[in-house]
Amino acid sequence: MSIGLTVLLAIVGVVLLYCALEHFSKKSRADQIFEEWQRKGTVDPDTRRRAIVIAGHDMGRIERLLDSARRSNPDRSEQWYWEKILYDMERDRGV
């Protein structure tokens, strides 16, 4: 094999490797965006209503509890956070 052919094959290999890495990094960014969108999602209206009623319609309290749950348990769904605060409030209330 001549040195020119070896250099050419090395360049082609580097270009292919670069293209593959570029493709996978874009794919993972798209996956991250989708997962973030999916995580936010929507909350079941009944879950939301029950939490608001138990909190005495104190939306400041709800927001504080949600913020705390989000910090303590990152990467969960919005539904999960609402269910968590509902469970915690019911537990603290003795329901």
C-alpha cells in the first residue's frame, strides 16, 4: 500500500468518524428535548383539584411544595410531582 493511499484512507476514516459523532450528538439532543417535553406533560385535573383543596386553595403553598419536590427528585413527570405533594399533604394531615 502506498503512503498516499494510507493517508487518504486515514482522512476518510476521520471524516466518517466525525460524521458519526455529529449524528449521534444531534440525536441525543433531540432525545433530551423530547424527554424534557414528556416530563413536563400535563397533570390529571382530579389530582390537581384534590391537591388544591387539601392545601386550602393556597397556591403559594402548592408552588413551594412543587419546587421542593422538583429539586429533590429531578427528571420526574409533572404528574409525579403533583401526586407526591398530594401524598405528602394527606400524610401530614392524617388522611
